[in-house]
Amino acid sequence: MIRFLDTVMRLATVPGKLVSWLVLPLIVFVCLTVLAAKYGLNSFLSWSAPIPLLGQAITVNTLADLQWHIFALIAIFGGIYAYADSQHVSVEVISARFSDRMRTIIAILGNLFLTLPFCAVVVWYGIPFARRAYMTGEGSTYGGLFDLWIIKSCLPFAFALLGLVAIVRAAQGLLALARARETTSSPEEK
């Protein structure tokens, strides 16, 4: 069971590991945007047939949109990676005084009754949100990116992964409590 949970956790964090490489193009896009502003450039490349997401040109607005989209991907998928690895932000002022068992119980309850329902709501409303963008052909109105359904579909996908991570973390916590109980039980109880 532990091996299965570890495998699911590893698979759920793959997108976070992959989008971490988007920091490099993000830096390039920021630098290009700054240079374009300095030299008064608006368009970098253009072509005749539209390309998904980019449309018919790469402009300063395209680069600005790409920066926001890449940052969003890094934040949501990187957040899942951090959460899975217990490197997320948590308030431990009060829980630091609790025993390990009590902290594990609080983590289990938080995963099941706070994180998981929140993820379910975002997935529930995020799917129609992305579908509507796809059906209407939503795109930038100022010459930025087209096919915004691509980035909008990442939202329910990411929160589904976060919900999966919450379930796995809760299961790992329950297994840890069970193991601790077995090791602390007296020989007469066994």
C-alpha cells in the first residue's frame, strides 16, 4: 500500500517538475518584453496561417500573456509539488506544541475536510469555465494569446491533482497512525 501511495504521489507531482523548466523561457520573455519597450518594438514575428495559442504573430502582448500564463502554471503545479513534499506554507505556531500523533490527525482532517472539498469545488466550476472558453473560442482582445481554454483547462486539472495528493497524504497519515499504534501497543494486546 505504501509503495502504491508513493507511486501516485510521484505521478501527481510530475507536472510540477516539468513546469519548473518554464522559468527559463519566462526569463527570456521578460527580457524580450523589456527590450521591446525600450526600443519601441511591437511585433517580433508574424506568419499567414494561425497557430494554436499564438495566432498569427508574436507581439509584446503575446509575450506579456505568456509571462502570466507561465507564472500561473508554475504557481499551481509547483504548489502541488510543494504540497506533496510538505514544503508548503503552514501555520505551526499552535501545532508545534502538539504531539506528532495530534499533528498527524490534524493533517488528515485538514486534507479530507478542507483541502479536498476546496479542490472539488474548483474542479466542479473549473470544467465548465474551461469548456466555455473552448466553445466560444476565447482569446485575447488586444493581440495577445488565443485559445485561452488551454490555460483555463489547467485549473481543474491541477486542482484534481491537488485533491489526489490530499487523499494520498490523508492515507499516508492514517497508515502512520496505524504503524505507531502497532509499535506502541503492549505485548499483551498483540
